[in-house]
Amino acid sequence: MREKRYLTPWVAGALLALTICVFAAPVLAEEPTLAAPAAPVEKVAGLDQKALEASLNKVLNHQLAPVKEMLTELTIHQTSLTDILGGIGYIMGFFGLWAYFQSKKRQAS
């Protein structure tokens, strides 16, 4: 005889989500207090704003160039043997499921 389970995983997940919403709502509803923005500074240490921005952009571009190269290398995807074997495994798995359900149909009739 099968035992009844009153708290299935999806019910537990729904209760957890509801609890988070109830307790997090007051915290999320509060408006964050931010300091008043400072007045724009036209000259900083003898440099005007445009020259400062230009020098910062130059330094940042120089420092972030290796990071940009690494991201470019990560986005280029070449098909490997692992990808091919994984695809064959998926196909065999789906065929196995199909064969299983076909055998169940034959046993039922």
C-alpha cells in the first residue's frame, strides 16, 4: 500500500516562495536613502573634466584589453568530441525512452 505524502516537493517549494515573498516584501518596499548628489566639478587638480575623462578612458581601455580578449576567446565555441558524444547519448536516450513506452503499450494490449 502506498503511503500518502502530504508535502510534495512542489508544495514545499510554493510554501517557501510564499514565505520569502511575505517576509521580504516589507524590506523591499522601503526606499533606499541615498546621499544628495554632489555638484558637478569642472576642474579637478588642475585638469578639466574632458581631459580627466579622456585619460581615464585611455587607462581603462589599456587595463581591460586582456579581459576583453579572454571574453572573446570564451565566446568562440568549436565543436569537440565531448559535444558529439553527448549528442549521440541524447539520441540514444530518447530512443530508449521511445522503446520503453512502446514495450509498455504492447504489454497492456
